[in-house]
Amino acid sequence: MKEVVVLSGKGGTGKTSVVGAFAALAGRKVLSDCDVDAADLHLLLSPTPLEEHEFWSGQVADIDAEKCTHCGLCEEACRFDAIHDFAVARVGCEGCGLCARVCPAGAIRMKQNLAGHWFVSETRFGPLVHARLGIAQENSGKLVHLVRQKARETAEHAGIDVTINDGPPGIGCAVISSLSGASLACIVTEPSLSGIHDMERVLSVCRHFSVPAIVCVNKFDIDEEGTRQIEEYCAGESVDVVSRIPFDTRVTGAQVHGIPVVEYTDDLRLIAPLESAWKAVCMRLDGACT
């Protein structure tokens, strides 16, 4: 199983647009959206859900009104100000369990928390595994791992050798969960100060987990000096910059129409760099995804 994860050190670099282009250019593959905090790959792929499952994570406190003696100790002990009038605000509760420990009447119990749902869907580009967190629910590596695992299982069941994962931005728990054990990381960056800085950080995470990486510079022409800095840094780190994608408002137009940009226009100035990036991915996976 070859597993490609598309990452970005920061949000807004165009990572999902690149994954959408890969979805249209690749042959047989399974897609997954591991950016569960802001899952938007489905906006480009228009999936039809085949399966829907609940995702339970963490705990929240629940007060039994019949047992409660209204002593107020739980409200005093709660550091998150989540208990008022002897009731727990689910949005404010962090699930620490202190209120249940201090309650002398045993009126508080910790209940499993329904944090969201995950889906196995069908698209015209192949299967897609994705998730949706509930309101005010925090992301964790647990859900990202679940999405990746189900994508691999879907691929194995269908006899497909490649998965393409739309990873989350940053370098936190969700990124680690989406990256560890992957075959290749494709990092999408932009020539801005924050884009360069955060690209360096995510490359260090790739090195830590021994995952080979390549870099695509999106919107390279908004600051060609910044692009040159990216290329010089990557050369010093023995990381290949495989594509320079120009800034183009048609990328936004494709998003508005809900289709990958490679289907929205046939202008080679925009399409050729994306095709080059995909060919570079395939080359590093020994041609498994052509």
C-alpha cells in the first residue's frame, strides 16, 4: 500500500485544490480527508455517502438532578466555568472529571461524548473517506487515524494500491497522525514569510518520522524572491521542489463550481505544473499510481 499525504505548514496555501487536482489526474486510488477540523475536500468531489458512522471521543459530565443536593461544590471546582445552576454546559465541559470526584452525593457521572461522524462515500474519482466534527468539538489524532485506517481498508478491499490523503495544516497531533507511516509527503507552500517558516517546520516533522518529502510552491509568482528562498532552502535540505504553480483566479472559480481546477480550465500554464507535481509523486512511488 502506497500512501501519499498532502500537507501544508499553514492553512490557505491551496493544499485541498492540489489534492482535488491529484484526484482527477490519478488512476485507481482511494481518497481521504484527514483535515477533519475544516474538511472541505468534499466540496470539490461531490461525494455520495455510502456509510455513516458515529465518532465517540472523550467524556462530558452529566448531573443526575434526582441525586444532586445542590451543594455547589462542583460549580466551585470547575476551572472551565462549565457548571451553572446545577447543570453542565456541554460546550464548556472539558471532560476532566474533577466535578465527579468532588461530588459528595455521587450525582455526577462522566458520559462518552459523541464528537462527530465519519463517512465512506463514492465520488466519480473513486472512494472517499471523510469526517465531520460536531459543533465546538476538538480534533484529535484519534479521528485522523480512524479516517486513514478506513481509507486503507477500503483500498485493500477494492484491490487498490494507493491512497491520497488531504492532511491538516500545522505540525500538531493531527499532522503527526496523518503523517506517521506514510510513503510520501507532498508539502504545498506559498512564498510568504509565514508560508516559508511553516514549511520548514513541517519538513522537520517529516524528517523526524523518516517520511520522504517533496515541495510544491503554490502562487509562486506573487513573490518570486520568496520562491527563490524556498528553493534554496529545499536544495540545502536535499528536498526536491517539483512544481511552481502560478496564482490564478480560476482556482477559486473551480472551487465555486465544485470541481477540480484541472477540469475547470485547459490552460497549460496552470494545468502543467499540477500534472508535473503528480508525475513527481508517481515517480517517487515507483509508478504505483500512474
